Amino acid sequence: MSPLTRRTLLRAGAAGSLAAAGAGCAFVPRRVPAGAAAGPPVIRPEPDGDLHYFNWANYIDPALLTGFSDEYGVEVSETNFDSMEAMIAKIAAGNRYDVVFPGARWVQRLAAAGELHPLPLQRLAGWRHIYEEFHDPWYDPGSAHSVPYQMYMTGIGWRKDKLGELSGSWSDLWHDGARGRVYLLDDRDEVLGAMALLLGFDLNETGPGRLDRIAAKARTLRPRLRGFSSDDQSNMLNGSAWLHHMWSGDFLQAVRAGGDPGRFGFQTCREGIPVNSDCFAVPRGARHPGTALLFIDYMLRPDNAVRNMRYIGYPQPHRATEEVFREISAGFPQLRISPAELAFGHQYRNPTLAQTRLRDAAWTAIKAA
């Protein structure tokens, strides 16, 4: 398995995130000319041209792309983004893709701006395999514009052979034995979120006074840090990290690639666990929406969903994958995410532009310390 994971390229900087947030907030609902149809035509899952998809690097089994191309006689071209902000900016700039993979809150933003095709779920044979909890998610009522792709959580991965057991708290990031070998994810929301939960605040905290306390708490960790990095899997495998703020799917890939699973541990912290999901969606500007919908249905076939999950290491809200994920996560039951956690757990929401600027300022203060 390639060490390049779904998150490897993510590098969230304050200036970049603020600029991209501004671009995202610049979305406005599309105006429909007088006499025009109220919305785009209903799309059908059938080939209407080649597939251009926009995704994280190495976030899908390449064999499935080849299989789809061979089965339906279409070419598949891939473009990668390195952050959700970059994906939003590309769509806002008029780039046209047939299928994209936004996170939950980004689905909400794109749909509100009129940038996504409504999806006729009754035309997807594979929809029946999706958990009912995703039939009406908070970010996309009625699943009108998206189909769930995978689920993940954020916690702490560590080297048990170096540090022994941890206490189950976000405060373990300050572990004395890991000094100089601790990494935080290079991601504004994940760092602010972990510190907020540790202090007893909301995951999406935007209050200026509380953000100051969050930044101050994170700055006390700086002398112990080796760095900020979202290449969490590689850092754990090459020994530079003994303790890593980490995404669950990347941890599982590290364990599978790292030989003895007993060397590694992953904890979900008692103060709160950020949980999230990524989705399939078809942009309003897609040239080949029929092929895109057909591709989504192809990926929902039970055998394809299982194959893809084995490759990327992230669980899916798909009934056919449940037993297989239990198999590949043997020894690490904490990696298994329930639909209830995604429905009611700690999830990142969409702040206003003013709140985004406050969060960016707190992130800048942390990185500059």
C-alpha cells in the first residue's frame, strides 16, 4: 500500500485558509432566469461521457477506477486537491468536475450556494446499503445532494513500545516521555478542536476570550513538539513520532504497514472525539453528470465498497462493509465508528466569515509561537 494517504497533502495555513474561506463564503445561490426551469434536469445513472473526478490523492482503489472504465467504456481522469478549501476555490473559479468528495460541512456550503446537483437516490441501486442515519443527515436534509463515502474520527496515535499506556485524555499530548517526538496535525480545526475539548469548550468554539485560552493552551505544547504535520502515517512508521494527533484511518494504515500491531496504540479521548464523514457529490457544472451518478452507484456495490475500504482503511456507512472492517481493525475496536456517533457526536460546523477570521487568528497565534 502506498504511504500517500487521504490526508497526506493537507497543509492548512492561516493565510491560505482565510483566503479560501473568503472564496467559499463568496458563493451565492444561483439566480434562475425568468421562464427557466426551477432547477437542473434530473440526472440518470448512465454513461454520458468520460469521468473527471476531483479527490484527495490515493483516496480510492485504482483498480476500481480501471474496472469502471472497462465496464462502461469511458475514460477516467483524476485531479487531486490538497485541502477542502482548495476544492471549494477550484469549483468557485469555474473548474468543472463530474464527481467530488467534500466533507460533511462542505456539502452544506456547496448545496446552500446552489453548486451541487440534486441526486435522485431512487435511481441508485446501492442506496439501500447505506445506513438509515445517513438518509437525512444534518448537513444535507434528505440526502438531497450527497451520498456518504466514509467515516473517520480524530484521536491520539502513539508508540506503545516507547511510551507504554496513556491515560485516555487529550492531556496525553503533553506526555513527558514523548518530548520532542510529538506532532499535532497541521490543520486549524483539528488543533483548535482538540484544545477546545480539553478545556471543556465546544468543538467549534468562536468566542474571542475562549479562543485566546485555546491558543494559550496550545502554545504550552510548543516546546514539546517536533512539529505540525498531517503526514501522520509516515511519521509514525519512520519513528519520528512517538505520539501523534491523528486520523483514525491513517492510524489503521500505519498499523497494517508497520509489522507488529502491538507496537501501536490509538485512543479516543474522554473529553470528546471529533467525528466526521466525507461524501460523493456531483457539482452543478459537471459535464457528465450521468456518468458521475453511475460511478457513485458502481462504488456502492457491496464487493466494490469492501474492496475500497480494504485499500483506504476508513470505515464506511455501508452494511456490506461492517464485518470486513471488524476484521481489518482487529485489536483496535476504538476505530469502529457508529452512525450514532456521526449523528450526535462532535462534528465541525460552518462558522460565519467573522468567526472564521477569529479562528484563523487563533491558529496564527499557535503556529507563530
